[in-house]
Amino acid sequence: MNENEKWITRYFENAPVAIILFQEDEMLACNQAARCLKAKLNFDPHYLYEIAQAAVDRQGRPVTDCPTCEIAKKTQEVVVPVLAEGDESVDAGYLMFYKTLDDAAHITSLTLKSCSSVNRGLRLAQHDEINRVIVRANEADRHQISADLHDNIAQGLYFAMTGVNCLANDALSATERADQAAAITKQLQATLAEVKNMALSVRPSVMDDFGLFAALRALATRLQATTGIQISVSGNALPEELSGEIQSAMYRVAQEAINNALKHANAHEIMILLVEHHHFITLQIIDDGDGFDVSQHTQFNGHSLGLSDMHDRIKALNGVFALISQPGAGTTVQVKFPVCTDKGSLQNV
């Protein structure tokens, strides 16, 4: 046995998962992890092989668009849950990975991995993906704030500073000086309004003081006053028991959905519903605008990019996002988060 073969044998024997090799229906070898698992659970490897063969018969050979690809033709892997011992938990038992190693020699492998360890790895991967989604969403928010500061606030302050410098001109009459001072005041008032609007867009202080319902009502009142479109807020939920991050995400969805309805849907009325159910809480933003065929929009179009970002953020927080619309029948944007009411108050789960 050469050095490479020794390393391969050593790896097989000390692999952290249970591996059993078969030639047709005869067991060729099993590693240390497989022997320990067999002693612990007292299973018959041949029975597992029969389970794998039955799964292959049900599933059939994998189809490939590359008939000349030898790797694709020789690769066959089937995954079957086994050895659960009657426990219905998703973490119970093992996953058996059946794979053809050599078609001509009829050599196959069975690899057994604990469901709990596989699921733990999946949960860690999901957690990492959630973090990446949140980081991307936060970065997009920072980019938007930076653009607003540069395009609106900085420009407004620059014009105000220019006006102040003009006041130093001794050639100005008293009337001209008073007009210039009034123009500077007007510009600073407009800039201050921009700052307040930016603060409200990021996170209204009323949410911290009085909760999501109050923030939605304040948003509706402000937009109704500036657009003249009827915007109502109602519901029976107690969203204050949800995490601040979830409340902020729900507020941003409502904000983006209303803005889209105002800009693009020709809506005359918008309703915001925040409703508590036994196992979940829903936020719905319903407009009576033009609507559209959702099946024809597999991806968000340009003016709905904000809702696409919200969709990702809601998913990252383990919520459910839905967009429901039909031409001529308006649009409903819905967000759902699971809750538990058994303890007498909503608890985020």
C-alpha cells in the first residue's frame, strides 16, 4: 500500500460520519463511526441498503442534459431519513446518503449523518444568510440617507450660507437686506423640514414613545394632508410586544407600499389593517388603485425596488411577505409574523 492509499484508508476509517461500502448487496467495509453507530442502534446495514435501493427505484436514475458527461452518468445520490426510532421531531434519527461510486463494479456507499447535526448546520447557514440580507438592507438605507444629505440638506445649507455672505455686502439697502434675510430664513425652514422628513422616514420618534399603531396613524395623517387621498388605519393588534426590529420593518413596508400606491397606482383610498390572530399578526396595506397582473411580474419592477428590499428584510426576520393584485382591482401588500398568545400577551417567536 503506497502513502496515498494509506491516507485514503486512514481518512475513511476516522471520518466523522458513518460510512458503509457495498458491492451489490454485500457489505465491503464500514468505518469506525459506522461500527459505533451499529453497536449503539443495533441496525442491520443490509436493511439500510434495501431501503436505499427502494428509494432509487422510486426516484429513478437522474436525468441529465449532458449525455456525454461521464461524471453526471456515474453520480447518483439519494437521501432517505432512517433510524428515527418513532420520534417525530425534525432533529430525530439520521439522514442516509446513498451514492453510486462505481457503476461497472456495482460499488455504492451509505453515509449516515445525524439529523440534528445536519439541521444545526442548515440553521447556522440560514442565520448567516439572514445577517447578510440585513446588512445589505442596512447598507441600502445608509446609501439613501447619504444621497438625501448630499442632494437636499447639503445644498440647502450651501444656499443659506451664500445668502448670509451676501448680507455682508454694504451696498445692500435696508429693504434688500430684509428681503435677503427672509429668503435665508425660508431656505433654512425648508432644510429643517427635510431633516424632519428624513428622521420620520428612518424611524419616527412616535414609534418609540407610543408604538407601531401610533406611528402608522401619524404616517397616514401626514401623507393624507399632503396628498388629499383618504388613508385609514385600523385593527385590533398589540404590536408593541413584537421586537423593535420587526416593528420597524413593518412600518417601512407600510411606508413603501403607501408611497407606491400614491405614485403609481392612481389610488383614491388606502387602508392599513393591523390584525391579531391566535398564532400570527398581519399588516395589510390595501389600495383601490389600478392594480396589475402579479403573474406577469415575476420580479419587482423599478418603482417597486423598495418593496423588493422589504420582501428580503421580512424574510430575514422569519416573516411572510405577500403581494396580491389584479388589474382594475387594486393591490394588497401583506406582512405576517408568527406570535404566541398563550402567555396572555404577544411574544415574538
